[in-house]
Amino acid sequence: MANEPIVQPLLLELLRDDLSHHVASALINVDGQLRAFPIFKTAVHGLKITKYVYLDNTTQGQIQSASLINGEGNTLVHKPVSITKTETGLLIAFEFELQLKVEVGM
């Protein structure tokens, strides 16, 4: 029992899924204007979550930042960038890896 982990894999999976469900959409700053975009894809690999936002060929200009927001419109993650977006598509990825440290005192 001494080598058994305190945090069980199920707790980590539940926390990962909870984190993922809080992300509702993205706000992208294009030429100084905030524009809303849906989450294009979510990939889950173990305790890693990647949220993808796709900007198609109709979005062009200087991309200055990208943010993930929750259902109430609160910013959860903000990523400053400097990308000149032309008529080709652009995929922005936000990757999270869940790590948890637990200390038990006796």
C-alpha cells in the first residue's frame, strides 16, 4: 500500500473532462476586432487536451491574439500571437496537460 498512488486515474480523468467542458468557444483578435469562433475540434490523449480553433479562408488580416472563453464569456486562456492571415486556412491549437500534486500530512 505504501507505493499505491494517492490520486487515482479516475480523478485525473474527471478533472481533465471538467476542464475540457468549461471551454465553450474562442475569441480571435483580427485587425484589432474581436471575433467569435467555435471550437473546431477537441483531441484527448491521456491527460492532454488540445482545443483547436479553425479560421477558414474568409478570415484575413493580422491575428493579434486568441482566447478561449467559457459559456459566460469569461476568458480562460489568452494567447498573444502575431500572424498575418491570408486566404489560406489557419488552425490554432491550445494544449493542456493535467498534472496534480497531492500532499498528505500525518
